[in-house]
Amino acid sequence: MNYHFNWSVLWTGQTGGWLLQGVVTTLQIFALGLLIAIALGIVAGALRTVPLAPLRWLAGGYVEFFRNVPLLVWMFFWYFAMPPLLPQGIQDWLFAHGVEFWAAVCAIGVYHGARFSEVMRAGIQSIPKTQLEAALSTGLTVGQAYRLIIIPIAMRLIIPPATNETVNLLKNSSVALTIGVAELTFQTRQIETYTAKAFEALAAGTIIYLILCLTVASMMAYVERRVAIPGMIAHGQSGAS
Amino acid sequence: MKRSVGFLVLFLLIVSATGLSLAQSTLEKIDKSGVLVIGTRNGSPPFAYINKNNDWVGFSIDLVEQTILPVLNKKLNKQIKLEKKESAPATRIPLLTSNAVDLIAETMTDTQARRDQVDFSLTFFVTGAQFLVRKGSPVKGIESIAGKRIAAQQGSTNAKIIREKVPTAKLVEFQDQPAAFQALSQRQVDAYTNDGIQLAGLRAKAPKPDEWAVAGDFFSYEPYGMAMRKNDSDFRHVVNVGLMDAIASGRYLEIYEKWFGAKGEVPYPLTPENKRFLQLQVVPK
């Protein structure tokens, strides 16, 4: 290969600062997007299992609509189609405060919320129906039973698939570069532009994503161990049931 | 942590393995496969774009097809087929170095930084950066963009210059021209900067060309060249001979007229200085 590797481009001049800015922006999109996604996911996931048909339909509609359209399309929707629908004052404020970033956060949060809600639903439905019936028979309302019994158990059950979704969300934040958000992938391309060192820039991006994702995964594994209720949820290692 | 080190080693192995695979020159590769693969754009009229009839055409593509290919055919003594692949600013150098394409023929500015990685043909077009704005816009050139939202194409040299010269301008960088123009027509940004000729092309292709204006003097120098893998002078010579023969014989001017003439896709007359500059690059036979 007629290519001369020069890894020092990654830390000489401004490039190191760009990578760092990219990581910060990626983490910001990740954190805000995850908040929206989890909130929407819990609500929609729970609503899909309640014994009230209209609420189930509403949540089902949200899930099917948002998860079945590509994220890229949602990115363009929130950036190009959404602002013109807002009042002029809000539009001006958004344009002055990084509309790209907020469009990306909305796109990722709402899209992944739909996916999270399916994970949540699977968690809730894996809890025996008798659990809910037992909760209701103690005098709790449906809302209380969900808030105090069902969702806390379901949240523990879904940690492995939720880790998947969380890591996916982190990686999908790179789609934001299509609407001009200067996140990590964007910055690696920026480095390529300035230095013509594409392989070094891509390798740096790859390794940073790998580190971020491994960190998220190990944090989730830690949370899983910490919040486990002894004797309640079966673990392969413990053999408890 | 052990796992991540493993991944890293694997990754580096893949990268270095691709380095061992190449021992043949570009001419040998083309001779063997019978195909010249070029990387080009599909949304940069009139250099390389998909036209109304869904054909992939343009000035840069014509130059390859009508001036370089004949020289290549003669050199290798067989009919070489042309294959087009999509390339973008961020992918064009990797496309070359990974052997996926043999020649980048689009709107790539020849720069010193890029010459560290690839070799360029002689300059086949000269332009400079300007702004595309709505008619009557307060943006009149690089002197009036402070605090304004300016769209640019990521990977272009123009964005780099704005960042250095007018750091107060709010730069929004898009991956391709259609997205940047969409942002401009939706008023997400106040102006879109790119090479003047590309803006003229974009304006000519816009649904209502009269709504738009190309503003300002050139604030950069953008000589377009065709890029090739480094240290492959035989192939580079073929490309340059093709371009030089075309400039000397007038074939270049015919192709120029087809795309940039009064009846062309984007009327953009060749200035006497630029014509002289092109002719001066032609060395004697």
C-alpha cells in the first residue's frame, strides 16, 4: 500500500483538541439522547402492557412509527422539517443556539425511545401475571403496582438488552454528522481534511468508540450486579431461582 | 481491558495486511482487469452529477472518457472500460490507497497537504471560493459574514479558510452539496460557501435560479487536479499526456464549451488568463 502512516497528526496542532471536542459532543448527545430514550421507553413500554386498550394503541403507534423509519430520515426530519413548524421566536432562538445539536438529540432520543420501549415491554411481560395480580390484591392501584412493583423488577431484568441499546445509541450518535453536528466521527473527518491522513483519523475514531462502548458496557454490568435482588432474579452463576 | 487490547491488535493486523497485498503498478492493474475505475461525485454539476435522464455525466467524467482513456487504450493496446464509483471528500484518499479506485476525477483541489498522500495530474480547472446567497442577502463576501450562519461542505478547503479568517462566523458543515443547499433554502443558514463554479452549477440546477446569487470575490485559490496513488509515475504520465494532448489540440476547449459555454449546463466563459495558464502547462512532445 502506497501510504505513509504518520500517527503524530493525531496530537500535533489542533487535532488533539478536535478529537476531544468531538468526544465531548458525542457524550453530550449520548447523555441527553439516553435520558429522552429511557424516559420515553419506560412510559411507552409500560403503556403497551396496561389493561387499557387506547393507551396500548397509543404506545404501539409511537413504537411502530418511530422504529420503522431509518434514523437518518429522522435526523433530516428534526433538522429540516421541524424548525419551520415552530413559531418565529423559537426558531430564532434555536438558530442562535445550535439547532443541529438539539435536532440530533431529539432524533436519537425519540428513535431509541421506541426501541427501548420494546426492551421494556419484553421485561414487563417476562414477569408472571400473578405478580401484578398479587400487587393489585394488596390494594394498590394499577399505576402504583407498575411504579412500585412491576417496573423496578422489569428494569433489573432488561439490563443486558438495554446495554445493547445503550451502546447502539452511543454509536448511532455519529449519524448526527449528516446535519453538521461536530461530534466524534465529524472530527475524524475534519482531521482527514486538514492533514489528508484518513487512516490515522479513522483508526483514532474507531479506538475511541471502542473505549467508550466498553466503558458503557462495563458500567452497565456493574449496575446489574449492584442492583440485583438476591433470590429474586435467576443468575446463571448463582443458580438461585 | 484485555479484550480491548485484543481488538486493537486485530485491527492493526487488518490494516497492515492490506499493506502487503500490493506490488503491482496501476497500469499493470488496469491491463489485467481491463477496467479503469474512477472515483467521482454524483451531486456536483457540471463536473460530475446524475442528470435528468439518470445518466452519470459531467465535465470531469468527459475529460477522463475522451482524453485520458484513448491514451490509455493506445498505451496498453486494448480497449479499457471505464467504471465509475462514488467518492466524497472524506473517502477519496482512502479509496485510492485501498486500490478501490485508480483515479479521482471530480472537483478535488490540489493542495500541498494532499500531495503528501496522493499525486495530482496537472491542473484542469481553476476556481475560488465564493458564497451562494438569497438575492438581496446582506452577505456580500467574506468581509460580511461575521456572526452569520455559513454552510460549507465538510472536507472542503473553503471551510478551513473561513475558520481561520473569520472565526466569529458560525460554520455548519454538511457532508454533501444537496444537504447544504437544503439548509440554505430552508433559511437554516445565511449563506453557503463552496468553489464559485460549483455554486454557479448549483444555482443553474436550482428550481428557481433567479432567487439565488453567487456573491463575493474569490477568497481562495482552488486548482482542480485528478488524484492518483503516490509514486506511480507511469500512470500519472498517461493521465497528464491525455490532458495535455486535449489542451494542445483544442479538444479540451470543445469539452469546456459543451459544459461551460453559452449553451452549456453552467455558462462560465474561460478567461484569457486561465486559458493561457492551461496552455502553459503543456510541455512539448
